[in-house]
Amino acid sequence: MRTFYQRVPAVIGIVVFSLVISACSSHKNRWSKYADRSFSIRMPEGRKEYDKMLVTSFGKQNVHFIEWRPESLELNKFKLFQVSYTDVPARLTSDANKMNESLDSSINVRKRDFTELEVISQPIEMAGYPGRTFILNLPADNVITIVKQVIAGNRRYDLTVVAKKDYPTNSEMNDFFNSFQVFR
């Protein structure tokens, strides 16, 4: 029979393991619904909002951002969840051809934020609205970037996720993109 002193290392190991598991789970991101007067989306809590004057495919405009970036302890899976929106002049959404040209132009501007390489974008429908998407998945890089843009009414929404490749992140990315809703 083992003495108390022979069992101490095993007990300490179990306690330390339990504390590590508990500490790791407390850093797990909590998600909640973000909503303003025009849209809603689920994303991690602790997000920041800011405005930035940028040159867009629609001219120089104020772009509103809602973004979550991980704390240093959470860099292992995600680098960014971001939603931005800006106004689209009504003349660019007045017919299907102009809308498609606006979407193509806008997604091409966004691609240049990530790479100078040729990245193919595809048409999508998201939350019932026309859009474009691209996935940047370079073999030499350890991150994957997914950008989806839609025009709803006279507003262009840009949803972006940057995640590390080696982690199972599909459920969080799906929750982010699939929860996007526009209020009419």
C-alpha cells in the first residue's frame, strides 16, 4: 500500500491539470449578438467599434467597423472577426448590371488589402442579398482569410474572418457568417 507521501505527486498532478483546463476554458470566447439599426450578427464579445475615412470603390467615405481581435492568450485560433459597412450611392444599385459592377469593384479593392496575387472571387447570396466572396489560402501562410461582401439597400457590408489553418474553426466561422441578418 502506498503511503500518503507517495500519493502526493499524483494528487498535485491532478490538481494542476484541473487548474490548467479551467484556466484554458475561461479564455474561451463568449459569443453574443451584435445589432444596430440596420443589421445583426453573432461574434465574440469584447469587440471594438470605430470609424475610419477610407478610399473605397465608391469614393472617399466614412467606413464603420465592428471588430474582435484576440488577446495574446487567444492567438492560437483566430486573428480577426470583422464587420464593416459603408453607404453605396443609389446610382450604383439602380439596376442589376450596375450592382454587379459595384460588387466586383468593391471585392477587388478588398483583395488588395491582403495580397497582390490574383485571387478569384465568386458571386454569393447572403441573407437574401447579392454579394461576392473570396478565400485567401496560400500554402506558405499559416492563416486563411475569408471575405464576404453584400449590398443590401444602399449599404455595402463586408464580413471578414482571419483564422489559423491548423485549428478546427469551422463552427465559429459558420456561426459568424450564417448569423448575419439585415433589417428591412
